[in-house]
Amino acid sequence: MKKTALGLGILSLFLLAACSSSSSKSLLDKPLSQKEFQTGTYTEIKIYDKDKKDVMKKAFEKIQELESKIEVHEEGISEIDRVNSSAGKQAEKVSPDVLKLLQQSLKGAKETDGEFNPTIGAITNAWHIGFPDAAKPTDKALAESVKKVDYNKVELDEEKSTVFLKETGMSFDLGGVGKGWIAEQVIADMKKENVTTAVLNFGGHVFTIGENPHNKTGEWTINLGDPSLVEGEQKQPLPTIAKIKTKHSTFITTSMYARYLLVGDTIYSHLMNGKTGKPYQTNLVAVTIIGDNPVEDDILSNALYGMGVEKGMEYVNNHKEIEAIFATSDKKLHISKGLEGKITLEKNSAFTIKD
């Protein structure tokens, strides 16, 4: 993952001041909370169970451990760095959890026809958005980078736990799935430590354990921030445009303004089309996916952005395990069928819900 300092994120949880459910009696009124800069953003964990300081410590240690395995272009050599450096030369051994992540990523690429593509590294490296040397590549450089993007040219050996990028110049970039992958493993560890109620916020990627202890129905209330504002320029949370009530546990947003390159008056988003080598040309500002599978939902949030509103909404409505909100540049929120009646606009919201 690239350690780019992002804003405070589009999604956040709204929690009432006092517990109201009977199951909350064994929980803390004020959760144990800790925030650190990890996964390229500010990561905050809140645990409502009592006596979990050691679990909190282990959770942040786990985040750091996992991030160090897949980050690229940072101090030290990650497992993904080694695989990228050996592209076209030899296979590299990786840990079982990284191998599983790559298997899930390639499966996601095939299921979305490459709208999510873990081998997009040659393109993201050419732009380098989020780094001081970011620049618009030449058309020739982009054409060359596109040739190096092909998820079918990846060889995984489960028995040997090795990975081989078959062509020199190919490169993994797992930024589109890294937070979901890390969160999934941290959550699994926390549950083993008998954590029943918690919230993990990875810079606007929100994950929950258990039900909302402040709501009799157990539903969580998710604040949707204004996705048309540039996150990196925000010193305060983005103004809330809508609230969503749901019992789902994974809330992920892919936003064009999370990272970008400004050239003159033109904004180039970090969300790249693997087929053209350029940012997606779309009226979409952001896609928020709501589900219960951190890795799959992280993959889909990126893929749905690439699909666009019409194709993306058709996909979501055919997959009952997920819901989605598509925010467009004309200040409309397009919501999936399962969210009807579950989303409420704020009084002064700049957006309206598309009929």
C-alpha cells in the first residue's frame, strides 16, 4: 500500500450518547479508543468490550505487520516488492496469507472482467499519484504501461506458495483491496480474543463487529460525507449529506477525490482504467458499497466505480448480499433496491436521491 496521507474519509459511524439495548449492560458506555496513522491514513479502533487494552495493542501491531507485507514504494522490501522486482525472471515465495489475498484478487478481476485489476501497477507507477513526483505520463509511456497489465499472466503455485508475474515490467498494486484484507484478518483475531462489539475505521473504510450497542434494533447509523469535496483538503470530517441505517458490517467507499493529480485546471483521479491507462472518464464521484465481506467488498467498490452507474447498479441488484450508493457529479445519489427506506438525506444536503 502506498502511504499517502488521505483526508478523514467519506464514511463515519454515528453513535448515540447512551446505551439502550439490554445486551449492552456488559459493555463500556464509552469505548476504548485508539487512533494511529497506518494503511496510508488515520486508522481508529473502538472496542466496547471491557478489559481489552491488550487486544487493542495486538490489533495495531497486526495492521503494521500485514501492511509491511503488501505495501510498495516504501522503506524496506515487502513481499509484493520482491514479486514485482522478479517479474519475468522468477517466481517468489510469499506467506500463505499474501498468497490467499492474491488468489482472491485474481478471482475478483475475473469476475469483474478486469474492472478491478491487481496487476495495474505499471499504470499507477507511471502516474505515481499521491507521491511528490506525480506527473501526467506521455501517451507513449501510457501505451507501454497498458501492455504490462494482464491478470491472466500471473502464476500462483499454492503448494510452493510462490507467485510469478510472467512478463518483465508487470507489477502488482493492491491498494484497491489492502484495507479490506487487513481489516478482515484483524477482525478475525479480535473475535478470537472474545471481542463482541467494535468499530474499525480505516480512513473512511468502516468495519464493525457485532450490533450497535446504542440502538435497540442493533442497526448501525452510517454518516455519508459529501463525496464531491476534495478529501485531502479537509481538516474536519466531510459534511454529512445522508445517514444510512443497516445491520451490515462492511462500509467501503471508492472516491475520485481520495487521491488526485492537478495539472492546470484538470483533476486526474487515482482511479485508473486498466484498458486505457488513464483515469476513468465518468460522471461518478464515488461509490459506497455496504456488505459483510471486507475483501470482496473492497474489490467490488473499485470494480463498481469502473462499471459506472447503470452496469454497476444492475450488478448490485443481482447480488442480494450487497447494497450500494452511486454518487454522481450532478449531485444525485443512486441507491440499490435494498437501501430504499434505509437512507435519509440531511436537511441541508447538497445531494438528492435519484428517483
